[in-house]
Amino acid sequence: MEYDNYIWDLGGTLLDNYETSSRAFAAALWMLSERVILHQEIYRALKVSTAYAVEQFASDIPQFLETYKALEAQTLTHPVLFVGAEKVLSVLTENGRRNFMISHRDAQVNEILKSANILQFFAEVVTADNGFKRKPAPDSIHYLLEKYQMNPEKTVMIGDRSIDIEAGIAAGVKTVFFDATKRDPKATQSITTLEALL
């Protein structure tokens, strides 16, 4: 635990949502157009971004995004955390470290964290409702650094996509890239399990 402040991304980092989101996306495609796309293709596209996946597979389908988001919201009522997520957050908190969340989702993210039984580990959750530009813009990280008077050298941004790492670098904090199979050479550190942070 070399850091004092841990800024987390949610989807793909603490929450294993790409699997369920891919199923919701495929279901929306079928419901609205009887279109079938391979699961792994949807998964890869969603890992880039929802907008990218819609552009690739559903840009011509009216009301697709609304239907997909409604189906996805149903799956998020039972969030699935990555192995070790709750333990890592708990141990960090018990050892006087602070956890923060930055999510592009709206205030719904608080309900997701509550359902996953991890909301209590966060000093603050920054959502789309705060009005900051989306990552890789560093605005939300700058806000946390300033509000909580955090030392950037003792602060880390943890995420599963290059935009998380780019945001952290732009804000001047350390970065950790989390993925079971890939590394990000721009990150301060790459990990394959969350418990590697302990």
C-alpha cells in the first residue's frame, strides 16, 4: 500500500460489468432488429465505449441506446464485483487510505455501489451529475486533488482502459492499469488481480 489516495474507475475495474452489458446489448439488438452479433465482438466494442459499440452495430436502429440502457440497468441491480474488490477496498480503508470513485454514469452509480455493498468504502463518488468532462480529461481528478488536498505523488488512478491511465497522467498522479491479460506501458504499474494492490 504505497499510496494514500486511491481513485477508482467502476466498470471493468471494480465491477465486472462488460459480460452482463454485452448480453444486454445483444438482447437489445435482437429485440429491435433481430440482428445477431458475436458476443466477443460486442464485448470488445463495449470495452472501447458504449458510443463506439452503438456506432459499430446499431447506429441505424431507432431507440437502440434507450432500450439497451434500460436492459443494462436491470442487470446492474445485481452487480458482480471482480475477485478481491471488496477485500482490497476494506483493507485500504482499515489502513487509513482513502478511496474515491470517478464514473461516467449518473447518480445511479451510488445505487450500484450500495447493491455491491461497497459504497461505505468511498470518501466521495464523482458521477456525470458533477458536470466534469469525461475521462481522459483530468478535470474530475483535479477536483478531488484540490478538494481533499491530496499529494499527487501519493495518489493513484486505477482503471481498465487507456482513458483512465491518460486521465491520471494528465492530472499528474500515479496510474495502475488493471486487466487479466494485457498491460499498458504508459501506466505506472499494470496488474492482473486487484489484490496485487495490497
